[in-house]
Amino acid sequence: MTETVVHFICRGNSFRSIIAEAYLNSLRVTRLRATSSGTTGAAHRAANMAAYTATLGILARNGIREFAKAGYGDQLTQSLLAGADVVVCLNQRVRDECQRLVTLPPGTRVWSVADIGEPGRVAHTEAERNLCRQAAYHEIAQAVRRLLAELRPDPLSASGGERSGRPSGGGPGGTLTWRSHSCHLRSSGPAVPAGGAPWWPNSIQRVAFPVILPP
């Protein structure tokens, strides 16, 4: 069997697509590899340094920092897509920007993971931003596991991984558990994450976050 390459696309390639790539690679599924890029990766690279540093912190807290790629801000190009078997845009805004830059392949998947600052994930303090980063990690992790259930039905169940125990598919050591925290989200209207209920503006959302505990 040849290797399957999954390419994740966000905007700056400093947050969402970095998490998706690292999480999928952390599962160590045979002949499956993730890569990533961004629609504005090159233009916003310098400005996104702080966002990338915060993303590395989220990956470290969840036990998968070692699976983050070396660097960030890779610009989406047609040649990058040419080497991918599966392409995922992290939300509709990303897909719209992709269509102005490249020709997306048939079957491109479009998720609904909002970036920080977009409706449904607006934060006004660093504490709120940290909670929303972790909420995004949780949402992306669930979406990755659903994707993997489609691509490789055997390694993972389609349940989204909401259970305790070690991750299937040869994931990192330690125990995957779930903790609940409040995330105060403000927006101009509700947003619906993939597979989730609407997140209403000016409300406290109770979100379960995956945390990998040391063995």
C-alpha cells in the first residue's frame, strides 16, 4: 500500500492546520502522513510568530509537541496540493481563499473550525484566547479522528475519540482523558462547529478538552 498524504489548510499556517497536522501524525498510522499550509502563510508569517508560539504551547500541554513540524507559515501552492491525496480546508473562509489561489481537487473537505477572532471564537483577554485555543484543539482532534475513521475504518472508531485510554493507531504514550472547562465566547451570531451544537454569543460554553497524561 502506498503512503496517503493528508494536507490541512488554514489561513496563516500557524494555528489550526499546525494542530491538525501534528495531531494526525501523533497517531502514527501506518502509511499515513499529514502536511499543512496556509492561504496567507507568506504574507502574515512575521505577524503570526506569537500565534505559532502559543500553538506549540497547546501541543505541549496535550503531549504532542514533538509532532509539530519544524517551522510555520508555509504558503499554499498548487505544487503542495499536487502531492496530497486528501485536502482539508479548516473552514469555509479558507476554502474561499483557496479558490482564488489554487485549483482544489475534487473531494476537498471543508470543516467548520473557526479561527480566533472569527464568529464563535472571539476572545478579549489572553486567558480567553488560551481557552479558545484549547477549544479549537479539541474540535480539531475530534475532526481528525472522524476523518481517520473514514480513511482507515479499522484503526479508530467513528465515535470521535471521546473516551479515556490510550489513543488508538499507535498514538503517543500516556492516557487520553477529557477535562471540562468554561470558555467565554463572544460573537455577532451563533456558529456551529463540525458535529457540535451552536455556540451562542456572550455565553459561557462548557467544553471538554482532551488532555494526555504522562504514563
